[in-house]
Amino acid sequence: MALTKENTINFLSELEGYHQALKLCHWNTTCKAEHLLTDDIDGDVLEFEDSVAENAMGILGDRISEGLKALIPNNKELKGMLEEMENDVIDFRNNFKNEDNCIGLVNCCDDFLQSINKWKYLETFE
């Protein structure tokens, strides 16, 4: 497998879907902790999405100018959404994890996976 423009656009579309789903989750929470957590996660998702796009464009030497659409996750609850997001990041990273020119992007994904672990823990508080 390899990093391609197609799998990058698909992954960015997944991240855009998480952004929209997190906003809905944020607006529908029943406790302040989850309200604040979903807002923090959403901000980090947007930063990660931008970092992935810019890293991939640098590696591929090509701009992403079309094809992006929001792919809404299956899970609507935060816990399930985080697990689904984790799987999507791992699947994307597995496309290029052994390519020397993608080390920075692999590290970016690994850092985001570390954040997901933290959010899964924080999600348990009410």
C-alpha cells in the first residue's frame, strides 16, 4: 500500500465528517464536561485534518483541489465515535507506515492516536 491522493481525500472526508458529528454531539450534550470535551476534540480534529492535508500534499507534490466531502461516522455517541475515529486513523496510517518519505505523516497520525487515547479516558468522567 502507499499514500495516494485518493486515500488522502477519503481520509480527509472522514475527518470532516467527524467534525460535523462532534458539533452535533457538542450541541446535544447533557453535561458540561462532555460539552467542553467535544469542543476540544473538534478543534484538535480540525488541526489534524489541516496537518494531514498539508503533509500529504508535500509528500505527493500535488494539491487537493476537489473531491472532499463529509463522510459522517456511524457512531453518534462520543465513546463509539472515538473508537471509530481511532480505527480510521490506523487504517489510513497503515497505507504508508513503512514508506521513508512519510515518516512525518506517520508521526502526525501517531500523535493524534495518543490524543484519542486521552479522550477515551476523559470521556469516562461526567
